[in-house]
Amino acid sequence: MKQDHAPLEEIYGVNRWGKGLISVSADGDIVLCDPNRKNAPPVSLPGILRDLEQRGVTTPLLLRVSSFLENEIRHINQSFSCAIERVGYKASYRGVFPIKVNQQAQVVDRIVEFGLPYDFGLEAGSKPELVIAMAHRLSKDALIVCNGVKDAEFIRLAILSRRLGFNTVIVLESPKEAETVIEVTRELGIEPLLGVRVKLTNQVGGKWQESSGDRSTFGMNTDQLIKVVDRLRDVGLLHCLKLQHSHLGSQVPDVNDVRRAASEACRYFVELVREGVPLTHLDLGGGLGVDYTGEKRAGENSINYSVEEYCANLVETVAYAMDDAGLEHPVLVTESGRAVVATSSMLIFDVLEATLYDAPDAPDVGPDDHHLVSDLAAITGYLVPERIQECWNDASFYRDELRALFRRGAIDLRQMARAERIYLSLTAKIKAVVAVSDMTGELEEQLEKVADVYHCNFSLFQSLPDVWAIDQLHPIVPLQMLNQTPDRRAILSDITCDSDGKVDKFILADGISRSLPVHSLPEDSKYYLGVFFVGAYQETLGDLHNLFGDTNVVTIDLRADGGFDLLHEQEGDTISQVLSYVEFDPADCVAAFRKMVDEAISDGTIKSSERKTLIGAYRDSINGYTYYE
């Protein structure tokens, strides 16, 4: 609970994880910095929220920054281009975006737009995603890479797309899938563009290490690979096999794992070419990670490399392997999804109220109070830094004993209330002593457990599913008052009726904390918090726990004058919409409620004049936002 003595903007480590996109202004606002115009004034995020509120767009909302998305696409493609030029690589780079990472139309549309100069393509892992890909005008050299389990309909559509000029690659995942491709090819009389997914034995580290190695879900082992090659040769389709796909891993934390996996992929590529396979493209899948914590180390939520280093390592590894084998350099393909979209979105919500686990003052001990109440109050007499642990131990002991007495009926409710208030006052005093001392260890950990609870207007399950499900960390920061020292520590509770709906791990400048430094809630304005880098997966993985739907969504572009343009607004789900998601017909609900009102009038329970008010309130609710208004 010790207060951080670093500059206030550094308490939250913004300069470490912000990538030059997120910063703090002199007046304490979180600001957005335009990466495409380095000299443009930063834009205040609270200022954006005030503007949006005047337009009728309220929190909670998902804010997408188009400028950030454009920057990441350019950064990856230019980094590969620089590495290719420096190494003397004799082929090009073709990136593809895995639609599964963020399927939202506004995101995919802009990725295609910003990717056109780089022949950036799309990866489809399902029939709906292939339909999305084929609805976009990609450049003539861009790829559509089809991964995942594919039935005949999927394969048929992929092959037919070639007639419109799409470079649609069907990546074979198994010998059975190869047979389906052969059958559909014979039926259509159109030759496919094929790839083959090779399962690497090298397993990378990190949270998603199971997506790599020979126990990973997708791809073929060596024996299956040879069977497919021989089968394609037998049916006269081997010349269609142009791409080798080898997934390195997801959110790979250690760059040396990238090198090792890429090196193994090259061995398969060399051997396949020696088998007579006319490969021209090497797809090294995903893996490029995001440094959520800014720690720049190999960890579950961090990486020990830059985008430039990642690109250079892949280009060098492939170039050396091909040169050693005397082969032409293949076109390099990667499927970076997280690194493309994560930074471009942020979830913003307001704090509704706070449950404080301390109190500014204590009541007097009554003459009839139990002696343990007096003992609890007496702790203030020896509350000094040298005895602070003793004070905490005593306070905890007396409080627990008094609670036991209350459960047995030995003390009454008012006496227990006085004891709890005294305990909370002691907690405040102990926190204050620890905050200005250099004390660390057990007491600090114990005080983390009595941090305040800030009740926030969002659903963890809908908007931050990875935080709940797999302990993913995202930077979380107050959006205002960062020129003032935070005077409280809190965990965040969402609006759902679920004890799991909380965030209790936070990224700070000095590491991961069990509570977030926050300010006492202002009386005359909203207190906003922002969760950053949520563009990957969070927008589509959420569920309807307690029937909280999608939040409002706004896409903006930063202007050179320090303002912003509103590019797109998507209103959040209404109650009517989420009811339909779970098979309720909103019209039937209104009709059923109206019938109950009319029956109540007939029974004399309510007056006829109340009918309009009751039905109107029900209709207003069913057409309203699912979140707190």
C-alpha cells in the first residue's frame, strides 16, 4: 500500500507500455498521441468523452482509434521491408490478418484499406470468415489464407473465388481434408491454390504454448505430410501446392523461440522442395506479441523483443536456411493479428460508487460496550511505525473476536456497528503510516486485501472476457486527475451480479499489484477509467452474463490540429436486442406484461389510470441500454 514516489504519470507505467500512443498531459489527463503526425498536439481522452457525451454517446463505450490501427499495419510492413533490404532477401513479404482476432466490420474494413499499399491480406478460419474476406477488394497480390477445419462447401467457395482473381490458399490440415479438396476440384474442374500445414515439434513458451509443438491441434505430422504429398502427386495436383504453413505460436514471449521455430519450419520447407513440391510461399503463422505490461521481458503478458527485431530474425533465419540449401527465397507470410489490432481499442467506463474499507473517524466507546471494543479503540494509543505490524495484528484479532461474539448473540447490532467503524478508522490510520514508510512484505500484502471496491459501469464477461477467463492483463488507468496524488487503492467490480466480475490485478510502474491507485471520487463529475489494448479478441469473445450486451462503440481518427473526427458510431445493445439473442421475443414480453396489467385492473389491484405509466415504463426499459444510465 506504500505510495509511489515516482512522478505521478509514472505510477501507472504509462511511458513503459504506452508505445508513444498513450501519454499524460500536464493537467493530468490521459491523452492520445497521433503516431502518423509526430508534431500534432495530443488529444485529451476526457475531452473526447465530454464531446461524445454532448453528442449523446455515453459510457461504457469501446473507443477505436483508426490512427493507431493504421500505424501498426505500417509499422509491421515497413519493418519487414527494412529487414528484407538489409539482409538482401530476394523475395517479398505478404502479411495477412486473421479475422478471428477481431471480426468487427469497422475493424476489418480499415485493415483492408490501410493494408492495400502493402498487399496485406486476410486469414479465414471458417466459412463466415471466408465470406467476409471475399466481400473486400484486396490488392491483386494479397492473399486469403484459409485455415481450420473445412467441409466441401468451404472448399468449393474457396476454389470458386479464384475465378474472381482472389489468391485464396486452401491450407490442408489433414489427409482427409486433402481428399475432400480432390473431390471438389474434380467436380468444379478448377485447379485450387493449396498450402499444407506442418506441425512443428518446437514448443514456444508463454500462455498459449499449447498452440505450438507436436501436440498442437492443427496441422500434420511428418508421416501425414508425406502421404498428402504422394496423394497430390498421384492425382496430378502437386503443382498446385505452393505454400507451407507452420504456426510458430501465439503471443510468443521470447524471441529466441521465434528463431528456433522458424528454423525448424525452414527444414520442412527445404525437404518438401527436394521432394518435388513447387513451394513459393512460407507462412510462419502468428506469434508476434504485444508488451501489455511494458516490462520488455519474456513473460505471459510481455515480450523481450521489438517488432523490428521479430521481423529481422524471421528474414535472417529463412534467408540463411535457403542459401545453405541452395534454394530460392520464398515469399514470407505471417498472420499477425494481436499485434495489428490490440493497441487500437480501449474500453472506457465510469465509476458508479465506492465501497470504502476504512473510515475517517471512529465513534466513542459506550459505557456498556464489551471490553474488546475498548481494547480495539485503545490501539490508537500505540499506533506508531515501530509497532505498526503489532497494531494490525491486534486490530484483526479484536475484530474477529467481536464478530464471533455477535454471531453468538453476546453483543447487539449497534455495538457491532461501533466496533466495525472503529476497525475501519484504525485501518485508515495504518494505511496512512504504511504509505509514507518504506515498509514492504506481509503487512503490505494484508492491506491489499482491504483495498476499496470501486463499482464500475461495465461487464467483465462481455467486454474483458480474457481478464476473467485466463488472467490476461491489460493496462488500466484513471483518465483524469493524474496531476494529483492518488489517495486510495481499489479493486474494480463490474455491474454484473457475480462475485467473479472483478479486476484485482493491475499493471503499475513497479510491477503487478493487487490493487489500483485511485482518487477519492469527485462529487461534481464522473470518474473515468480506461482499459487499454483490448482490440484483440475482447470484442468478439464476450458473453451475455446477466444479459449485458455490447457497449456503445465509437471509431475516431486523430486530427493534425489536436482534435478528432467521429468516423463511425455503433449504439450498444438494447434490452430488446439481448432478449432476442436468448430466444425471447420482445413483442411477446410486452404482450404478456400488458395482459398482466389488464388482469390487475380487472381484479381491482391497480387503477385504470396507472395502466399507461406501467406499460410505458416497461416499454422504455425494453428499448433502453443494458448498462447503467
